[in-house]
Amino acid sequence: MISRTFRRTAGAVTATLAVTLAACGPAGEGGNGDGQPEAGEFEGRGPINYVAGRDVTGTMQDIIDEWNAENPDEEVTYVELPEDPDSQRQQIIQNAQTQADTYGVINVDNVWTAEFAANQWLEPLPEDEFPVDEMLEPVAETARYQDQMYTVPFWTDAGLLYYRTDLLDEAGIDEPPATWTELEQQCDQVLRLPEADGVSCYAGQFEKYEGLTVNFAEAVQSAGGAVTGEDGTPTVDTAEAREGLRFLVEGFESGLIPEAAITYQEEEGRQAFQDGNLLFHRQWPYQYALASADDGSSDVAGAFDVAPLPGADGPGSSSLGGWNLGVSVFAENKATALDFVKYMTSKENQRRNLEDATLAPAYAELYEDPELVEEFPYLPELRESIESAVPRPKVVRYGDATAAIQDYAYAAITGDADPEQALSGLQERLEEITGGQ
């Protein structure tokens, strides 16, 4: 059970990262009288492809198989893309630019919705056919661009601090850290134990990819800063942002963060935690089920728990993660595609994804279900984390924005750039990207 609530998240981190640029033009044809596109024409039935990154949970094919058994004339083929979200995005864009009908239903990182919609790669969806009013509002909002729904939340995400309860107990520590200082102090205390031989203190996702954008943003937010202000103006050249980046830079310099973590994406860090090599790990909820496995694949099953991310002066702030489903404008058999999106994003399947793979659901009701809360005691706190999480920049040029963040943050944490110079350069680059909005 999470021992500290998310209610103490510093108010200073509530500034949004929403940066909406002028659209290239709305997707779809026609309009609703307000200059917004109407839902597309969903015609044609038959086989389709479902396109998503590698399923590290091992649960998705079973759900697709059940659809196929019930709809033999509308069979869905799972097309797996690379695990790395940056590579996924690149392949989806390449397919769209060639206007190929290979991709039908696409699993979309929620931050891509604006970019894909503005470039007319996704069909506008009929919002009245989806129960989005039953979903957590920040999650439902990730499905929209310019007040039109283009995707449907499949699962959502907020970062959590996984920690070894067995080692904290052995050191006489009752509570996980709420601040970066406490995290460092607890590591100093725990890692002296013979039982902690070979264990490192803390890791997140620090390879040069989308995960670094997330971890950098969380560090800035958890120090009271923001990547952009409420009006969309970049705000990374600030004292708060410098404090957040310094936490990461000094973490690598001091060994608080192990050198190997510079190569960590989600799965590398998950394996290190499950192998018992990390005391603390910043990770998404999906790790909970895998680290709890009692089949011998996890050395920490029954010996860990989760808590809010720590921050500079108290519990920190998560980035809002999650994946949505959309329909390619170039797909064939769009009636089948629309029905498959409804099937995959249903409350029943989101409950199943929570129970089987600890994927955080979009539906608010599931966070209050007594049976689920008994099985997953952290659900109420996870909901608070999701509702207070800060979105990444919702920009049409999101690829440029995240690449800039990765370039400058990576240079700083690897020692190739001074943190102050890195943030100054990043500020200038983000101003170029968001200029003219």
C-alpha cells in the first residue's frame, strides 16, 4: 500500500505543459459549423491490422484472439512495432506519409494526438459513441485536438516510485522517501547493509529517447518548475528547472544513479529492479504485475511497494502518460476498425488489463471498485497522481520539441554540457519551435 498520498504534491507544479500550435488544417472532410471536422465515414468490413509497440505485458494477443473468435470475417492481425516509442512514432509517420492502408487501428502515445490529427493522419471519431464522460477528465482530454475527438484512451499512466520494502525494513526505515534528500539519506543507510550488496540506489529512464523527456519534465516539475508556462511559453531557463536538472546530473556524478542507467529504457530498468539490483525505481504501473510474478522471473516478488515520486521539498510530480487508439485515415474496412476500438477500450477490457497487467484504466469507476482496491491498494493514490499529472507539450511539432529536450538533457547528464548552458540552449530552441503560436 502506498504510504504517502499524492495530496501533498507541490502546488507549483500545476502549471500545464500544453502548448498548442496553429494547426496545419483539420483532419477529415466537412465541418460542424464551428470550423471543426465532423466524424469520418466509417464504412467497410473485413480484416484489419492493429499496430502497436511490442507487448511487454504478454496480454494483448489473448484479447485480440477473443475478438477474432467472435468475428472470423473481420480478423485483426497484431502488427508489432519496436518497443521504443520514438521508433514507433517514426514508422507510423512513414506509413502515413506514403498513404499506405497497411495500418488500421493505431496505438498512439497520447501526446501524439495533436500532431497526428493536425496532419490529417487520424479519422475524427464520433464522441457520442464512446463513454468518455466516464473517464478521468485529464485522460479523456488527451483524446481531443481542437475540441474534436481523434483517439480513445486505452490505458493511462503516471510515474510511481517502486521501492524495496525488505531492505527498508532491514534498515529500520518505516516510510519511503518523499524528497530527494530523504532518498539519498535512505540509500546511504540501506546500502551499507550486507543484504544490499550489489544494489544501486535509484534509476529511471535515461536513455536518449521519449523516456528521457518524461524523466526530465518530472524532475523540473518536482522542483517547482515547468517546461512551459500556462500560456505555452517555454520556461526551462529558471532556477527551479536548474534544480531539477541538477538532481539528475549530480545523481549520475555521485553514483546515486548507477552509470548503467544511462542506457535504461523502461524494460532495462524493470529487469534491473526485478533482479534485485535497485533500491528505488521510477516506473509506470505496468511494472507492478511483472515484478510481483511468483514464477521465478522476479527476485523482488512480495518484497516491494510503490509510492509517489519524491521531489525537492515534498512529493513530486509525474508526467501524464498513456496510450490511446485511433483509426488511420488511409485504412480500409473502417467500420470494423471503429468497432475494434470500441471493443479494445471498453470498461470490461480495461478492467481486465488492470487485473492481468496492472495497466492503469481510463475509467474513473474502476479506481473505486472495492474488489480492485483490495487487490491493488494503491489505486486511489494512483488516481490522484493521474489527475494531478502534467501533460507533455501538445504540439504539432512534438517530434522537434521532444528531440530538443532529449538532446540538451542528455548532454547535461552525460557531462557534455554544463546544466545552466544546456537549459539556456533548450529555452532558445523551444522558443523557436513554439514561436508564432
